[in-house]
Amino acid sequence: MINEKETKQLDWENLGFSYIRTDFRFISHYKEGQWEEGTLTTDNKLHISEGSTALHYGQQCFEGMKAYRAKDGSINLFRPYENAQRLNRSCSRLLMPTFPEDKFIEAVKNVVRANEDWIPPYGTNSSLYIRPFMIGVGDNIGVKPADEYIFSVFVMPVGAYFKGGLKPSNFLVSTYDRAAPRGTGAAKVGGNYAASLLPGKEAKDRQFSDAVYLDPATQTKIEEVGAANFFGITHDNEFVTPVSPSILASITKRSLMWLAENRLGLTVREGDVYVDKLDQFKEAGACGTAAVIAPIGGLQVGDDFHVFYSEDEVGPVTVQLYNELVGIQFGDIEAPEGWIEKV
Ligand code: PLP
Ligand code: COI
């Protein structure tokens, strides 16, 4: 078994966001209407039927969360019950069985503990990314929900998702939609990401960090980034973020809304963000578990390039929000009740 940790010392400060095979993952099978107890395994391969609904009809969903090493050596999870609940909302949308919340938390904690050596040290700004997922499996060919499922959780150490971390980068407003108005945009399902691969590639080929999607019904309002939600700070210090049934309900975004209001004293508003009214914002950013906060320097909208705070400097409100969020996640700043779950 190739174990990178044994063959080389990881450069914890410069990890990026790539697959690293860690030692243990959790796996549980669903058969005859029941989840089995589940177990930790070292095998990172799945042996599934060629007829699995996950392979043909996209019957699968996933979550993204992180474990953080605190200064005192303890391990923090950030609002993990929110991920358990969102996974189950995604499951329900795709007619998959839900996974009990307490079992989800237990599985996540067990995988994190079993891979404890892979958690980046405190002070490196890196963390252990946790990927829970569920797939429809079993012998099938018709377009219908599977009878059998697999739920699994694997982990790997990661650094910044967007190059540079807390450094502004530019994004491209896509002419494609990632989700339909009454489709699966609010669920964390693979099909949304499959739809974002081509627009994402087009953006990256033109040196942008990622695509930004407009509302699929009118293509006039910003919805979200390919792998993160969008927020803007207005000139009169309002934290504004799009509201839409076709974007993913970001746990990071919800947390920033609370912090903006209660720790920074900003007004918070969820509403329409018209792409032709970007002048109202002095700062903008993309936020999510993987992205943390990626400041948006400039946004390409058709032939126009709109610069927010600066293309090379991060705005002060974004810095404050980032410090507050990351400080809480690593345990340096007092967390609101229930936000930190110790492993
Ligand atoms: N939007 C999309 C499309 C995402 O993939 C993610 C990442 O999970 C987010 C938003 C941010 O959600 P969260 O803050 O819960 O990670
Ligand atoms: C996350 O932030 O956890 C995501 O799932 C985004 C991306 C890696 C798909």
C-alpha cells in the first residue's frame, strides 16, 4: 500500500486541494431497507454493480466538511450537524434513504480519529477535508431509485481550494446554467457539478479562478460560484448574499451572515444581486468549506470587467470576516453556542 505520509513529509503549509489517500474510511451498506452498522476499512476502492444508479442516473450525493487542529491539540468539527441534515435533504430529493444524524456524526468522528496523523498541525492554516457521500448501487437498468446504497466517509489533508487562499482573484460570469429553476441546485448532488465542469474549464482556460452562475430563469442575478456561495459588502456596510431555490444552502455563508451581524455590526440582507448593479459593492467574495473565503478581485461580465475592492489587495471587511470565521474554526476565538463539536 502506498502511504504518502510514510514516504515523504507533507508540506502542510502548501497542500492545495488534491486527493491524498489516507489510512481509513468508513463504509456502510444499505440492503432490504436497512443500514448495516458499518465499519472502518483501509480499502479505498469500491466494488459495485455495473448497473448502479449512481453510475447511470446520477443517484448520488455528498457533503464537504473539515476537521481543524486547535492550539491545545484537540480536534474541532465546524457545525457538523448542519452537514448531516443537508446530506439527508439531498438524499430525499433523489429518493435515497436518509442516514441517521447521530450515526453520521459518529462515522465522521471515527474516520477523523483513525486518520489523526493526517490532520495538519495547528498554525499551518491547513485542515483535514471530510467527504461523506452516498451512492445508489446494485443490479439495475431502469430509471428508478436503487434498492441498495453505500454511505462512506473519507478524508484528506487540504490547503487552499482557490490558489493563494486569502488573495483576491478574478471570476467569470458564465453564460451556462449550473441548475434549473426548480431542479436540483439546492441539493449537493454530482449532477450539478458535472454541469459545471465545462463552464469551469472555460473560466480557468481564460485564467479566471472559476465560473459565477446567474439565475437560470432570467440570467440577470448572481446565484453562486461553481463550488461556493457569493457575498458582497455594500458601501454602507451591508452584507448581501443571493437568495434562490437553485443555490446550495452554504453553511459557511449562514455562519458569515451571523458573524457579520453579531460580531462586525453589519446589516445582513439576503436578496437579489443584479449583475448590472455591482457598483453598490465595495467588496465581494466566494465562501464555502473548501473555499473558506476567496476574495473576488474582479468579475468579468460579458465584455465588462468589474473590479470590487482591488485586484491585489483584500478589503478590510473581508479580512475581518475571514479572521473571525477561521479563528472560530481553529478554536482561537470563542464560538457561538453549538458551532464547534470536539472529536
Ligand atoms: N455552493 C456550492 C455549489 C458548493 O459546492 C459549496 C461547497 O460545499 C458551497 C456553496 C458552500 O457550502 P458550505 O459552506 O456548506 O461548504
Ligand atoms: C466544499 O466546499 O466542501 C465543496 O464541496 C466544494 C467543492 C470541493 C465541490
